[in-house]
Amino acid sequence: MNNLTQTQQDAKQAYLTYQSEQMLALYEKADTQERNAIIKHIDSFLSIVSTDEKTFWLKFRRRLEILNEPKVLFPLGEVYLTIGAKEALEESDQTAIEFLSRHQSGDYGDVCEDDRRENELSVKEGFRILSAYRTGKGERIWIITEADRSSTTCLLPSEY
């Protein structure tokens, strides 16, 4: 931007802003794999662009990262893991954190529509929240957050 007039600089900035808004709209519709590919693509050319462009792309990349951060709808309190759930997660080489994150952000997994609506009401009104997931090995895991948000338990349905 060094050799450009102020009008040209303003036009360039307006164009970049418009393009970034268009890219953000597409990014919001992308799945996780596509989002990761977009961020990797930005990283791939950062070393060859000018300082001004690098600043723009780093700010834009941060905006994308913020969109990837899961929203937290409620506190988990103390987290407990039953022996059965611990074993099921170890067998599938997974951690409770990935399921707890989904649970806490409103992705309740394999629950029916009535249970999903009940969970949404429970988040607002302070009732118990139940999510159901399957591990990579197909084992069902439930996650239950108590109404007072003092604790969350990961367990197998047979342990309920």
C-alpha cells in the first residue's frame, strides 16, 4: 500500500473487507475438514506476502479461529467418569473431553427430538441435561449434567 494514493488505499481496504465478509459467510457453512483446509491454506502463503497483507491475513485467520471455538452453554461442575465409560473410551482411543465439549456446546448427540427440546429448555431453566454418544467402537456413552450444575457424569447406559 506504500505507493498508493489514499483513495486507492481506501478502495483496496474496502475490497479486502468485502472479500473477507464473503469468505466468512462461506466458512460458516463449511464442515470441520473444510475449515481446517482453509486455515492451512492461509498458513501456506503467509511467508511470501507483504507485511500489510500478512497483517490482514493473520487478523482474518484469527476471526476464523474464533468461529471454531465451541460455545459454552452451561458449566459442567465436577466431572466424573464411571469405570465402564473410562474403559469404553480407552478401547476406542478417545477422551471424555471431546464428548464433554460437544455436550456443553449443545450438540447432544444421539438423542431424539423430544430430548433435544427438553435439553434446550433445561439449559435455560436449570434442569438436568442428558446427551448420548457412540464411541469410535460403537459403545454408547451418556453424559448427564445435574440441574444445579454441580457435577457432570460420563457413564454407560447400563451403569445408570
